[in-house]
Amino acid sequence: MVTTIIEKETIPTHASPQDDTAILVKRLRAQGHSFAEIGTWLGVHWRTIYRWGRGENHPWQPVAINQLLAHMLAKSQN
């Protein structure tokens, strides 16, 4: 298992980057970010973020999306 470090906190990396996308979306939601806010920040529709968070759909480039989501998570923790 590989871990990604974000501001002294680790996010476990599971079987695939797609799993990590769902985890990051859930963590952002837990911090109070709306699907629309996350979607606007990434330039995608809020329903896309909703489906990523549920693991129904996956981004085309999950590693790049995960880096952006991790950045948003770290930024919101400050």
C-alpha cells in the first residue's frame, strides 16, 4: 500500500487511483465542500463529482484529478 501525504495526514492508496478519487471527494464533502463547488473548481459538472464520489464513474486521468483534489483538500485545511 502506498500513501500520499497531505499536510501531516496520510490518505491510503487502495487498489487503483479511481478508488482514491472517491476517497478524496468524500473527504472534501466531509469538510463541507459541495459537489458544485468541487465541480466548478475542476471544471466539470457537479453530477460528475457526485458519481466519482460514489465510485459509479471514474475520471479519464485519475492521477491528475487526484492531485488537484488533494491540493484542494490541503488548501481547505489551512
